[in-house]
Amino acid sequence: DDEFDKWGYFGMLPDEIIQYIFQYLDLVSLAKAAQSCSLLLKHAYDPLLYSGIDLQSHWNTVDDVALEGLQSHCESLRHLNLSWTGGGGQITESALCSFLEECGSELLTLRLSCCRYIGETTLTTIARVCTKLEELDLQSCLHLEEEALLL
């Protein structure tokens, strides 16, 4: 009865059921759930929920702070889509490289199409850190020099 008083019906659910429900939430919904109570905070930040992150639809709001905030949850990250993000300078190359250093070792797919902040440093970091990468999308990354692609 104490669990019900503390967490409501969610406190009565097995952890596996809460995780099953949470796998259908997008990042914004997970963040809101995490803010509601400590029980949902624990589940919302489970690294398995962050194995695939698609931030393309949030292209205009993703910034260095958002990448930094995701770092502690991405140890299981396999697929990352940052296409179209950072167009107004919200994401810097150094922030992306820091994120990849922390979260990129298990990446299989990395989509960075139309990202203006991609440079030689990013490519060097990808080559060094993302050793399991199977797919890399750099389509329309117009600021890349041809020499950088020869790494």
C-alpha cells in the first residue's frame, strides 16, 4: 500500500512493463517523464532507451547543451541521426566531437547530412572512435574539404 501511495499505479507495475511503455516515447516525452517523479526518472534514463536517437525533427532546437545532456545516457547508442541540425550555429564541431568521444564507440549508423559544423576534426574523431560504423551519411556537408575525405 505504501508503494501505491508513493507512486500511484506506476509503482505497482513491474520495471519491464514501464520500460516497454517508455520505448515508444520520443526524447521530449522521456525528458518530461523524467521530470515528473524519481521512479520515472530512473526508467527514462535507462541507456537501452537511447540505442537509437533521431534528432533530425528537432533540427532547430538541438544545441551543444542538448548533446552534452544526452552524453550520460548514450552508452548503448547504435544509431544517431543529426541531419539538418545546428544550421544556425547551435552545434559546434567541438561539442559533436566530445559527444562522439563519449558515445560513439558502439555506433553502427551516423547520419550527418546537411550539417554545417562538420569538418576535418569531426572526420578524424569518427575514424578514431566509431570503429564499428557501418553507415556514414555526409550528404550535402558543404564545408568539408576534399582532402578531409581522404583520411
